[in-house]
Amino acid sequence: MNDRPSVLPVPPAVAAGGAAPRPVNAMSVDVEDYFQVQAFSGHIRREDWPKLECRVERNTDRVLEIFAAGSCRATFFTLGWVAERYPALVRRIVAAGHELASHGYAHYRADSQTPVEFRKDVEGTRKLLEDVGGVAVQGYRAASFSVGARNLWAHEVLMEAGYTYSSSVYPIRHDLYGMPEAPRFAFHPQAAAKLLECPITTVTVLGRNIPCGGGGYFRLLPYALSRRLMRRVNRVDGRPCIFYFHPWEVDPAQPRQHPISLKTRVRHYTNLGRMEGRLRRLTRDFAWDRMDRVFLG
């Protein structure tokens, strides 16, 4: 990797009521609607978004209910497009004690933007979210984890734009994203020493990083396997996990898209009906908090 990072120490575990310490993991939600996912980008045009049935508000409210029942605090990486249309939703997220963070304005991949376009996007979205939410925005997550070897300059732009941390790197091999040579755990990029990059969680099996940080993998894999892999990260690596998902993943009744490939159909629709139950189990089986509290102290 051209940008040689240094890996940070493990954040301290937190004990409650004199019990044995449990690692506190970071829960996160990418607040976007079903029609805004990268897999549908060749099927649904951005200019058609306003014409489609929006379900992001009701689905995010459902996520807030799940978290309230599980006493879980999380970070909501929110599209500026969503915040403009549902400002009351953004304020409900903040009022419930969750962290508000940026997911960019309209789900443009960071590696499809020039440095000038990227700077305008991340600066404008941060200001928009702060104005709507009434809180400082420290975190950013690129659409489709699209910060990688080709655009490491994005870290420096984020630092200069006022962000404290990013969660935009996924150290795996994938057809849509991934930077397998990146560190598995939080690091300071050499070119942006004041910024903390927090990669999505993986485990190493036979020298290869295997995803276990949520998203479609959490729906496709048996729950017991996902739980086992995350516990391995906590116990063997001694590190907090970063888990992520989307509000549309708790919505099995969302409109179906046609025609789409078999791969896209499997990735997007598999086990949507089981997701809410799995999330409720997840909030009971692990200790969770916001990204800023887990990684910034």
C-alpha cells in the first residue's frame, strides 16, 4: 500500500455493574433508501429518485425502535438527499442519543469523483447535516466503501473538510469495492495524520480477510456464524467490531426491481424478512455504542 498507516491501540473495554468487561462494538446504519443502492445504479436513474416511493423514513424509524428496545446507541451515516427531505427524521435520530454522520449527498462513489467534486460533496453534506441536526458531524462513510488504493487522497480531503474519522475502507476482495491490503483495524493514514480510518470488520482465515461486519453478509450467512466470527474478533484480536446495515434491510415489503441480475437479486433480497429478528438478537448478544464513543473516546 502506498499510504503506510500506523495501527491504533485498542479502545478500553467497558464494565457494567462490576461484571466482567465486554468489548464495546460500534453499531452503524447507512441511511439511504432501497432505490439508492449501488447495485441498482444502472437500473434506476438518480433523476428518477423523487418520483419513486420513499420508504427510508418509516424504515429508519423502525430501526430506532429496535435500538431503543435493545438499549443500543449507534452512528447514522446519512445521505444529504435524505436529510433535506426528512429533517424531522434527522432530529429524531439525534434526540434518541445517536451520532449523526455523513454518507455524502447522493450516494456518488468517492472513486468516481475528482478531488474537487469530492471536496464539494463532503463539505456541503457536512454543513447540511449540521444545520438540520443541530450537532457537529465528525464522521464520514463513502458510498459502497469506495475509498481504496486508487483514491487515498480522499483521506486528506476529509481531514481538511473538518472530519475527525472515516469508515470508508473495507479490507476485502469484492467486485464492487475493497482494499484487501489495508489494515484490518483503525489507523491513521500517513497523508492525513489527524484523521482516523475505521475499516469494516473482518476475520483472517488462511491468510485471507473474511467479512463479518454486517450488510448483505449478515443476511446471507447463518446468524450463529456471524456471531461466532464477531466474538472471535473481540476475544482473539481484542478489538471492537464495526457493524453496519441499511434501513431498507428491515423492509421485506419494499418494491421489487425488474429486470435485475440473479446476483443482484440474491444480494439485495435474501432474508429481508429475518433481518429484524437477527438485529434484535445482535443487540442482546453484544455491547454496542456510537462510532465516536468507541473510537474517539
